[in-house]
Amino acid sequence: MTPLKERLVQLEVLRYNPDTDTEAHFQRYEVVCQEEWVVLDALNKVKADIDPTLNYRWSCHMAVCGSCGMMINGEPKLSCHAFLRDYEGVIRVEPLAHFPVERDLVTAPDDFMEKLKRVKPYVIPKEQKPISEGEYKQTPAQLMKFRQYSMCINCMLCYAACPQYGLTPKFIGPAALTLAHRYNLDSRDGGRKERQEVVATHEGVWECTFVGACSEVCPAHVDPASALQQMKITSSIDWIVEHLIPGGKSARDTVSREDAGDIS
């Protein structure tokens, strides 16, 4: 059996202990790693063999849970999906940008969680019915309308990449808005009007300047930039219909008719 290749990896990790540090500082570690390892493996090796005080989050190690997001050489990445073979020289590891640092590489997600709650990311049924009448069904075509936007793993890389969120913290941001769009497109949902009060505002989709960095860093290929532009279009149609076309049908009504099969 051929032995696995190894290399000496240098990590420069941002450290911050709120109990003892007045400001954050970088600490360098050298650790022998296997070629096929990812940055998370190197951090785990540091913590196990060199410095047990290093703090960071991780769980699944398979790019599903979204908990190990960090800045790696200045780019938002899942550390479990950042292969060491793709990096040369010193690898700089920092906490996700635009979020408060709790300790070392651990950031506070409270702002994102609050915004996620505001957009009501769940099905609000068009009509309530008793369990005895069975489940709310939909066709494969109806599912495919929103499936891509349901793949978000809440890793917050899109927030760390978004310059607008960095400049305007009130901006609801890519992931939360994309999840609102996902439910607006769901044929079982009737909650778009409620969500519009939050998302069709200057803190919502209209704060997005369509840089597109959110889609570039998304590990699940959700494409939040596309979702936000679609929301701008439907919101614009709503405004035009409401103010310029007496008796017209809004984008929301059009979506409902498409779901019902009235139009294609």
C-alpha cells in the first residue's frame, strides 16, 4: 500500500480571547498534514497536538451543516471544503467577515438568525385543512421552481462576501432573502404578502447592488444573487400594477394562477 503524502503546513490563525485580549492578533502554527486534508483537518491537528485553547465551530465535515465557515486567505470558505492542496505558503485563517467575534474563529450569528426569523422561512398554507384531509401535494414541476433555493445550509458565507452587508448592517442579506423567495415560489404557500412587508423594502431586496459575490462563494450553488433579482422584478410588477393599472393582476396573483395551471 502506497503511503499517503505529507507536507508541513503553516497556518496563521487570528486569535482573540475577550477575557484577556484588548485586540485580536495572529498566531502561527506549523503542523504536518496529509496531502488530501482540508483546512479543518489542519486546525483539528493543531488543537489536538499543539494548542487545545484554539476555538472554532465544526460538525459534519462534509459541507452539509454549514458550521465551519471561515475566511481562508481572505475568502469566505467552509473549512471542511477547503483543500490544503489548493494553497501554497502560509494559509491565513480568520473568522467570518462582518460578524462579531466571540472568541478566536467563532462568530456570533445572532443578527442573521433575527433576520431569518423576520422573513418567515416556512410554509404559510394558503388554506388550512385538517390532517384527515391529507398532505398538501404539489407536482414535480412546482417543486423544481423553488428547489434550488431550498438548498441553503445557513453557512453565512454569502454575508461575509457581501460588501453591502458590510456597509449596511441593517440589510437583511442574501440567505434570508433567498429563503423568503423559496417560500414565495412554493405552490403550497400563501404568505408572500406578509413577507413583502419585510423583503420589498430598502433594508430588503432594494439594498442589494447585484455584486454577485454571494453566489460566487455559495458552497451549495443556491445562487442568492439570482433570487434577489427575481424578487426585485416581482416587487416592481406589484408596484406598477398597484399604481398604474387599475384592476390589474399583481405578480402574486400571476404566480398563483401559474400554480393553478391557468397560465403557462
